Amino acid sequence: MSLFAFAPSRGPRWQLALQAALGISVPIAVMTIAGQPALGYLAASGAFTVLHYGSLPVVERARVLPIVGAALIAAAGLGALASSAIWLASAGLVIIAIASAALAFGFRLGPPGPLFFVLTFGLAAHIVGSGAIGGGLYVAAFAAGCLFSYLLSLTPLVLPRVRNRASRTLRALFPGPTLTPDGRMLLLRVALVAAIGVLLGLVIDPTRTYWVVGSGIAVIGVAAARRAAFERGLHRMLGTVVGAGVYALLVLLHPSGLLLALLLGVLQFTIEIIVVRHYALALVFITPMVLLLAGAATGTIGSLDIAFERIVDTLVGAALGAASGVLHPRTAPTER
């Protein structure tokens, strides 16, 4: 994973990219027109659903994505419940990280692994804990976004050639639960990064712990290899720093309402096209997208202090994730 070269193309991704872009932009646009933009920002997070199992045929995604969506909604609900106390949110973050990693690696979830379950829990705890919105309304808006994302993923089924394709059973799509040696090592790394990240987050800022842990888990990914850990850590650090600069430029536009919906959609589309070929470049777009969405949901959009905080959190988390790679032997096998 070189900083100066693109990975080989894995086939066209425009369909998945378009679904992800619409999943984030349409809820914001619709709720802005309806006079409730805050609910649109929360529903937009439901686009996390469509980012899973992107390489499967649509008929198979139709089977697995409801399970992914239900798990994400459960994570949001638990985050909302844990928002009442810092210690509860911190302990819950570690538990969610370990549980989602065990399920992701045990059932061969593939990329992006346990990442979005951890971020969903952390975002819910952070936003509900800030008093910006009640827990029940937060979960309802997020669940609506997950459902909308799922329906978007089904749109290709209108074509007979897509609809008539044979589908494997859920048992075949979710092989397991078994943890291979690589899977056990990845689970151990997630557990260590979550525990240490929470402790460091309590020192840095307890309300930002989820970002430290999420950054570390993003670096771990689903590849059990020492070199991959170091390379992804470097990509995440550099990409985030540059991405924060892009965010600083975008806030000069004072994006809100329909302009914000369009901007986030363009960023999400670009991310999904690039992310499988160059991780650092994708983070140049991921960072401003997340900062804009989280800022809009919490009323802090445009704050450069938030951008600086995210850089610090990412550097700490990415360093943790990369350092955990030393647990792998130098010639660790890569799990298919």
C-alpha cells in the first residue's frame, strides 16, 4: 500500500458509490426542505449500512444488509443508553469494539470490519450525551436512515438479469462462527486498542474517546499483517492532516441545507471510488465529510478547533493501531 501508487482496480464501484452518496445526501435534503435538518443529519449516518458487502451480488446483499442494519441500530441504541455517564460510555465502547470485532472476524464480515459499529455507538453516546437530541429520537432517525440506505441497495433488482441471479444461503454468506489464527490476532489487537484508547481518551477528552478508538480500529482493518498495520497507520495520519486542511477550505463556503447535502454526497461518492485503491487519498475526503456531518449534527460546523481535535485524536488512534501490528509475526499469513 504505497503512498505513491494506486492499488489495482477491483472492478467498477460507481453503483455502490452512488448508493452511498444518495444515502447521505437525500435524508439531509428532504429534512431540510421539511424544516427539520437536524433529523436529516442523523438519518444520513444510516448510510453506513450500504457500505458493507459491496462486492456481493445485489440478491445476496438483500439478504445480509438487514442483519448489518439491525446491528448498527442496536449499536446506536446502546450508545444512546450509555450517554448518561462518561464511565458507562467508555466501558460500553470497549465492549462494543470487542463484541463487534468477534462477530466481524468470526463470521467473515470483510471490510470495513467492526469500524462502523464502534463509530455508531460512539456518535450516539456523544450526540445524545451533549443534549442535542433525545435518545429515542436519535435512534429513530438513524434507523430510518438505515432503512433508506437498504432500499437504495435494492434498486438494481428492478432489472430482471439482476433479480434472477441465484443467491447463496445466509449460512453460506455468514460462514462461522470460527476464528482463524489471523482472526484471533485481529480480535486481540482490537481489544488492546479499544482498552488503551479509552484510557488515553480519558486523558485527552472523554467525549472524544470514540474517535481515538475508531481511528485505531480503522488502521487494524481486516488484514492480519505487520506491514499492513504500519502502512495503514501512515496513510491515516497523513490523509487526516491533509483532509483537515480541505475541511478548513470548505467551511469558507458556510455550507448548510441543500448545499451541505450536495457537498456531502459528492465527498461520499468520491470516497467510495477511491478508498479501495488509495487509502490516504480517500482520507483526504473522509476527514472533511465526517467533520462536516458531525459538526452539523452538534451545531459546531465551521469550528477549526474541532478539526484540530480530530487531527490529535486520529494521530493517537492511528499510532495505537499501527503499533498493535507488532503482535503479528513478521511473516504472518494473510487471511483471504
